[in-house]
Amino acid sequence: MKAVWTAVIYFGSFLALGLAAKVALGRWTKRHDVDLAGIQAQAGPNRRQRRLFLLGAWRTED
């Protein structure tokens, strides 16, 4: 039973930190009126497509 509580505390702290970071980032982007599409639009129409590695897979940026 001690191992279960240790796992709950260990993994729970990571989940809590991740959730707090997601909420804080969401509030910051809304306050500053920033979104990903707006940032990508700043690069202009001549921006080349890149190959990126995300979550274990290669993808092309659209």
C-alpha cells in the first residue's frame, strides 16, 4: 500500500504541475490576445514548410 501512495504522490505532482502550466499558459495567451495561427502568420506566405519531429513521429508543417 505504501508503494501506491508513493506513486500517487509522484505522478500526481507531475499531473498537477502540467495542468497548472496549461491553465496559466491559456490565461496568458488570452490576456495578450495571442494564438498559434497569429504567430505563424507573422512569418509570411513565403515561409517554407519544415519537417518536424513531434511525439515520436515526423510530420510536415502545414
